[in-house]
Amino acid sequence: MPTLSAAIIVLNEEANLPRWLEAVRPVADEIVAVDSGSTDRSVEILRQAGAKVAHRDWTGYADQRNYLAGLCAGDWILMLDADEVLGPQSTQSLLRFKADPPAGCVAYALPSRVWYFGRWLRFGGFYPEWKLRLYQKGAARWVSGEVHERLQTDGAQGRLPGLYDHYSYDSVADYRARAARYALAGARRMLTAGKRAGRLSGALHAAWAFISRYLIRIGFLDGTAGWWAAWLEAGYTYDKYARLADLRRGAKT
């Protein structure tokens, strides 16, 4: 039977870790964490749970994840964020995987549902969200994407059934605080890639983001949460292009 390492990067996740740890225990042969300087009880909670914990100053999502993967001893790595929690379906799916691994793939995507302002989103393209979370050690590497990091594999990718829960945002303020960081990071990567932003770029892309989520992918069926999800993504999109325009102007001076 192959071994599985449950892996996590951590910074001040005291509130989320107990739930995360309880969920991964049934499937993990070891728990490995990299902490980048938590000032709460995160490290204490992890060590009390028997996790192997290393400290490393923050160097970016992709780089931290690759370092974390290097500390894992398992044949397979299950890398979840602290707000991503295995549910009964995903637990059973992973146990079946360990008992009889399918051949041919080096990484697997798992489906998730997203918690957004007090409810699970089911429309707007948010359900299910398939994300690569399980991969064979040494057969994949995290690389920086336009906004979020992504897993680049050396072989075929597959899908495993079994829903897990993504507790993404509890409030508008929580979303906007994180979206501001993502927008700047995305703008910087777009600048490096040579992308441009005209006077109407932000407005046009933002309008399309809202229409796509709320109307085309029927996010309106999620009620108020669906409206906020589409509206805030539109705002994030506008901010990203506005920041790209600012960066381009700065580069020319």
C-alpha cells in the first residue's frame, strides 16, 4: 500500500488547524507542515498532533510548497490549505485510492464546494471546483501562475471523486483584504508577461467577469451570496488591470 503525506503551509492558522488535522488523520501516514512565522498557537497545535514542523521565511506560494514537498516522505502528497477540509466522501475516496491506486496518472484533482458568506455556492461556476491536490512525490512541481500558483506535472492527470469543503470567505472585508494582495501579485505577473492595459481594459474585463459568473453561469440562483461572489470578482478584476496600468506607467518613468 502506498504511503501518503498530508502537507500544509501555515501562517497564523490556529482557528483552522484543529478541523484540518481531524479531517486528514484517517488518510495520512504522516503530517508535514512549513510555518513561515506564526505568532499564534499554530506550531504548538501541529506538534501536539504529531506533525513534522519546519520553519521557513516566506518566499512565495510556489516556492514554499516545493520546499514542503521535499520534506515529505510519503509516496503521494496530499497538499491542502488550512481552509480546505476533507469531507466523508473525499476521505473514503482517498482510502480507496491507497488500497488500490489506479495506474497511469501522477496527479489527481479533487472536487470542492466553496463556503461564501454563510452558504455553500452551487452556481456561478463555483461548484464543483476541481483542483489538483494529490500528486506523486517527485512527479510534479509548483510554479507561479498569473494569480495563484499551479501544479505542473511530469505525467498524466486524473480525477478522484469525493467532495471536500473550501471555507473561503466569511465576510466582504475578508474577501477584499485578500483580493487586494492577489490583484497586485496578478498585475506584476501580467507586467512580466508583457501584457497591456488600456483605459477601458479594467472596466471591460470586470463587466465580463460579472456577466459570466452571475448570468451565464447562473450565479443568481445562489441569491445574495451569488451576487456578492460575482460583484466582488468583478471588482478584483478591475483592480488587477488598474494596478497593471499603474505598473506600466511606473516602468516608463
